Amino acid sequence: MRLIQLSDIHLTASYTKLVRGSNPLKNFKLALQEVISYCPDILLITGDICHDESKGGYLQCQKALEVIPNSVELAVIAGNHDNPTLMKQIFDRRIIVGPSELNYDNARVLILCSHFSNHDEGRLGVEQLDWLKERVFDRRYRGKPLLIALHHQPLKVGDKFWDSIGLIDSSQLIEILKPIDELKAVIFGHMHQHWRGELPGRKDVQLLASPSTLCSFPAIQPCPLGKPDTSGARLIEIDKQGNFNQKLLRWE
Ligand SMILES: [Fe+2]
């Protein structure tokens, strides 16, 4: 399974309005050309799709995604800037809106919605955590590599600002995930930068933040490619033997 993660595209209803000094639609279209060149099985956008929670912004997203070949599965999850109800109303059936479970021959991806209405912080909530618990312990998927995706970082990253707008129920999430042998990584956005850590108590499970397609925020960790300020994404592969590989992608 080959997955490309884009994040924090921050579209608006306008074609020309700049957000943080950049044109979100132009940057998103450039990112989609990069996506096509990697021939993924799935394109996942981990939140903050629409900066102004507008119908027009989601319609622009859907229209721009038409360049992606039909063979590529499309999935999205809401961020703090999104309106999950509007996303579900507007996106057509090709675009899967989380929470959802995506199944492939050699991997499973659970996409979660951490949008917490009127808050920059994230929250999964009891109902979704119960659903997650049921999904991760499903014995039919024993031995099948698992990825978890959400918008907010699932633990403290050592930065005062980001730690003030992280995931409120992160300890509950970590408790559920810690014993899951199949888990390979938890991927997220929100921070507009590359960041890499480990799940507490599980050195084998990577926690990975993807850069934004719109703009970068000051890097907490050095960019492995030496390009902390350019647009970027993450490529994730799980091979037939169940090996997990990931690569940070950057472009101008
Ligand atoms: Fe965000």
C-alpha cells in the first residue's frame, strides 16, 4: 500500500485570496501534481481543508481533486478549521470523510475526526474512542499492519504553542493504541511542519507530522531535507511483507 498524506491546505471560497501570504488553491494544485507523480493507492488529506469553513472552499477542493486518477482512493479528515458536517454534505461519494476504516490487501488505515467545534484543540470523544477500540481489537485483522491518521498531534511535542492546542483526550488514545501489535504509525497534520516521535512505551510505532501545502510554521525539529519552509507532504508505504517505510517530500 502506498499512501500520500497532504495536510493543512487551507482553501477559501475565493480563487485569489492569500492566506498567510500564499495562494492556497495554487499551492494545492501544485501538490496534486506531485501526488500524481508518485502513483499512490490512496491520497489522504489530514485536515484544515477549508480555512473559512465555506461551501465554496470545499467545492474548490473537490474540483481540484478531479485531476487525481480514478484508481487513487481519496480520503479526508476534518481539522480545527473545518466544518465536518459541511464536508459530508458537499463532497461526492468518491471522497471518503473520516472517521472511517480503509482496508487494503496488506494494510488497514483508520482515519479519525479530531475536530472539536469552536476550539483549536482537538478531541476524539468517547463515542469515537469506543469505535476505535472496537476496530483495533477486531481479531479478523490480526497481523495486518495498521496506520492511524488524525489532524491533531496525539501527544505533547515540547512546544508551548502547539502543546496548548493539541489533542485533549490524547492519553485515552495512547492507552488504546499502546497494546496494538499491528500498529506501525500515527500520522497527523495541524503543526505545518515535519515532526517525528514515538508512541510512549512503543519505540516501534512512529508518530509523524506532515508539512502543510500552504505554509510552514517554525520548525521544532530540523527538517531532514534542509527545507523547513517549503511545501511538503509524506509518502508512506507498507510492502507485502508488512514492512513500514516513510519519506518526507518537499517541493518549491
Ligand atoms: Fe490545524
